[in-house]
Amino acid sequence: MSAAPPVAVEPSRGSAERLRLPLALAAALLAGFCITALVSREPLRAYLTLLTGALPEIDWSASGGWQVRRLVRFGSVIEDFITLSFLGLALAVPFRARQFSLGADGQMFLAALAACAVSLALGGPWYRVLPAAAGAAMLTGFAWGLIPGLLKVRYQANEIVTTLMLNLVAVQFYQWIITGYLRDRGAGYLVTPALPAAALWPNLMPHTHVTLMLLLVPAAAAAVQLLLARTTLGYEIRAVGAAPAFARQAGMPVTRAVTLSMALGGVFAGLAGLHLSNALLQRLPVDLTPGLGYDGLVVALLARSEPKSVPLAAFFYAWLRTGALAMERSTDVSREMVLVIEALIILFIVADRLVPPGLPKALRRLWHRSGAGAEAA
Amino acid sequence: MSAVAMPMAAMGVTVLVAVLRNATPIIFAALGGLISDLAGSINVALEGLMLIAAFFGVIVSVHAAQWFPGLAPWMLPWLGCLAGLAMALVLAAVLALFHLELGADLIVAGIAINLLAAGLTVFLLVAIVGDKGSTAGLNSPSLPSLRMPGLAGLPLLDLLFNGEDGRGQHVLIYAALAGVAAVALFLSRTRWGTWIRAVGENRDAALAAGIPVKRMQYTALLLSGLLAGLGGIYLSMGYLTLFQANMTAGRGFLALAAIFLGRRRPAGTFAAAVLFGATASMAAWLGARHIDTQLVYMLPPLVTIAALVVAGARRRRS
């Protein structure tokens, strides 16, 4: 059977479209608030913490002058932002070819493992070990993304099922290697040895793990943008996504576009893995939580698979996640609230008919009338 | 029977029962997924539907004693079971509503439902129980096991039906086996079953033939919610007697794979689900023999992928 084409992942414009995103966000946050109010004794304070908890605090005192506090917390927003941006790009590329590849999770796990293993095995100065680790991560992501692509074009294997299965395999493989082969015997828990300092990305913010990889985010987004807008392969990917029958009729290499869209997505999941191992965690624990790939899905959907918008969506989402941690620490609401909000955002975004078709026109009329009224007054 | 064959046969029976225990949640979810898949609506939300039913089954059966003090104790787990199924139905209805009325993409919406269930269960777990991991402190009941009387003279059958402790097998294991037959009959022999398959085969033709297409799609998605819910109930009120955060652990996705592996037929889907149950049993068995469990847990997904490849290759040759 063929998977239903993901209608909502195509970028599209129009007034109803422009209204949909803010409406979906507002509706999801409101519904989340209602659920919070049902169980919390202080829902208002909890929600305020969720929305503003990630903000650095700036205050002034006569003795100390200007002081910025809670920068560490803001640092974790940026750390999350980096991972989520790469994961968002990893899902956005196959989405543009209408491939529902959900394999970012597995690609990221294996890429992190590859980067970690290469860093530990190679050692040496940074100009040797860092590129090698990055190359290993990207190559691993590419290869693990290529598999479901090949299975799809060769054997019509549904990519949702194969990528989900490959995720399960990847997580088990990751745990197997760390438990059996990469384990640091001196540590009290199952974890790899700490990576050598030369293998770590240079730090940008003290007391956080924000590194130079931050600069790779705009570069990666621009690269995807260029790939899609300016290259033959990018054109083929978009054509296959927008009108597969047309692309086939026009003699385009459809199978190549399908496979490469999934494999190229894997490269960015690989970068997310590199960020986990060589910047954020600096040694890999065996119980790294699966499921980050789904957060990448939210980011790609929020950005409507538009590479330019992916960093923005990732920042919004990273903001919310860090705020949720603050909320959990200071109120009686647990951070899983964000999962609920995330789910509601997805539901409201993909609901095509959520905004009644007449609403934008009516709003515009209202806007013009009030504008005209203000001028007359 | 010789002195050697008897213990061998007894071991075989024990293994069979263990496999069925592991397979039951996957059988339920896969049967549900099969119905909606045949209606042309792939249900990726099986995982979340199981999870929400498992959670509310435990919570309601524990709290029902305070809400309805007059109730006999044996009724409490059944009340919880009903509540869990109702919540799974509600969630399936939300999915159907967003897909059929609001035009949401079914796969994306299904993934959202999974996230919603994962978040909501932990969120409510903290709010109600005050624990982030499980309801271990609640002492929740199990649904009953059924004991077959009059098997004392037939040791193998007694072992099969009543188990080593003589308490019988869980009622939902029987229900899962009956469910396979019921779903097969429903799909092939009833009018609604035929209509559901017609809608999945060719939506426009079904519409032209006067079949209420939308009602059939709703029915299929709601039925999949009900069956996946039963799988979840079995997990928290049979397989274990507590709720754990994310206790479905990918079984919903395995169920999805079982449908593909079983070539979208009830018997095939059942066989695939039993195969996955067997791998889970084997993982436990090998784990006890110092073989890395991670390697064993790679088997079900790898088997699934291999089966999809074989099916694809066969399709290409014909």
C-alpha cells in the first residue's frame, strides 16, 4: 500500500495559510492551559514559567552594575536549538519529496556513536580528529537514511514502517556497542570514556555546552535552501514531491530523487548526532533517550518544511522545552505538559480545514473597516 | 508416553503459553490496525491508543472503590477496563475527527496522538499518583484468569489451560484468540466488513455504489481504537498489574509491522504477531543465558524489514 501523501508538509501561501500557524499555536497553548488548570493549584504561574522560564534575567544594582543571570538556562535553549535545527532539516528534506521518512532518531543515534568511536580511536590534534568525527557522523547518517530509500524504490517497502523498524535496530545497536565495547570500566554507570579535549568543538559560552556548532546551523539551513532552489537534484526532489506523476512522465530520475532525499536528510540527522557526542554530552550514556526524532518532526511541520524557517521553529520549540524544565522545577506541573502542547500543535497545524475558508476575508474586511474608521476619526 | 517425551512436551506447552502471553497485546493492536488499514486509513496511533487505555484502566480500577463504595471488588477491574477502552475510543475519535472532518494528514495526526498519549499519561501520573515512573504504589487489580475445571487427569491440557500454578490463563488471552476469528468473520462475512474493505480498495467506486464511505472510515478507526485499547488493558491489568510510563515500548509499531508482514489478512497478521511474541520470549530466554539481549531485540524489526523485501521482490517478479 502507498502511504497517504503528507499534505500539510508542503510549503504553501495564501491568507488562510498565514493565519493558520498563529491560530494553531494559540489554540494549542490555550488547550494546554486548560489541561494544566485541571490539575494544578497554580496554573497561571506554571504557564507563565513555561513561557518565560527560558528568558535570561537582567537586573541592575548600584553595587554590582548590570548583571545577567540565568544565562546557563538560556544556554540550554541554544543547545536544544542546535540539535532541533539539524533534526528539523533532516525531516524537511525527505518531506519535500513527499517521503515520510521518520528515521532521524536512528540516524542520529548511530551517527553519535560513530563520531564518538572515531574521536576515541583516532585522537590527535583537533584538525585531524574533528573533521574525521564530523565525516563519520554525516556518512553514517547518509548510509542509514539510504537504506529505507533503497528499500522503497526497489521493493516498494513502506518507508514509515521501515524507518520505524530501523530506528528500533539502531537504538539496540547503540546500546549493544556501548555496553559491550565502548564502555568506560571506571565509571559507575554504562557510559563511554570522555572524549579527548581535541575532539570537542570550541566553546562559545562559559558554563554551557554551546559550541562553535551553533554557526553550522545557519550554514546547514542555507545549504538545504541552495540545494532545493538552485540544483538539479533539488528541483527533482521538489518536482517528485509536488507532482510525482508529472515527474515520471517528464523522464526525471524519480527513484534517485526519492532515495537521495532520504539519504541527504540523514546527513543532517548525522550532524545532530555529532552535536550530541562531540559538543553537548562529550561522552555517550547507554540510556540516551530515543524520541528526539519526533521533536524534529514538530520542527519540520512548524517550518512547513521550508529550510529558511527551520531554525526559527527550532528556536521556538527549544524555548518551550527549556521553559518546561523551569516549570517542572518551580511548580507542581511536570514537563511532559510540553509533549501534550507539541501534539496539539501538530494536530492543529495539519488540520487543513481548521480555519474556515471565509475567516481571512472577514478579518481583512474588519481590519480595513477599523483602519478606515481610525483615519476618519 | 515415554519418560523423556513428557517433560519435553510440558516444556513445549510452557513455551507456547509464554509466547501467547507476549503476543497478546500485539495481536489486539494488529487486529485493530488491520481493520483501519483495510479501510484505507493507516493507523500509526496504535501505540498511543494502547498507552492511554493501559493508564486509565489502572487509575479507574484503583479509584472506583472510593467513587462507588457499594461495588463488589470483582467489578472494579472491569470498570477500569471499560474506562480504559472508553478513553482509547475517545482518542481514536479525535484522530478520526481531525482526519475526516478537518482534513489532517492521517499519519502526522497519528504521530501527534502518540505524543499526546505519551505526554498526557505521564503528566496525569505525576498529578494523580505523584510518581513519574509507574503506579507501583497503587496496588491495582488484574482482570481475572479463567480456570478450566475437570482437567486433573490430563496433565498436558491442565498445564496448557490452567498453567503451572493452576490458576488458569488470563481472560484477555482467550479474548485475543477469539478476536482473531471474530475479526476474520467480520471482514469476510458481514456487510460492514465488506463495505470497509470496499472503501479501502477503491473509495470512489464505493461512494458510487452507495456505500456510506465516511461512516465506514469512522467505524474502522473506532474499532482499531477499541482493539488497541484491549491490548493496552492487557499490558497493565494482566501482563503486569501496574502502569509504567511508556510501557507499550514500541509494541504499537510492531503491530503495524505485523499487518504488513501478514499481507493484510487476519490469519497472516495473527501469525506475524505470534512471531513477534516469540522473539520477545526468546529475548528473555537468551538474556538469562548471557547472550546480549540487544541483539535479540533487533530480531523483530529485522524480520519485518526482511519480510517487506521478500513481499516486494515477489510482487516485482509477478
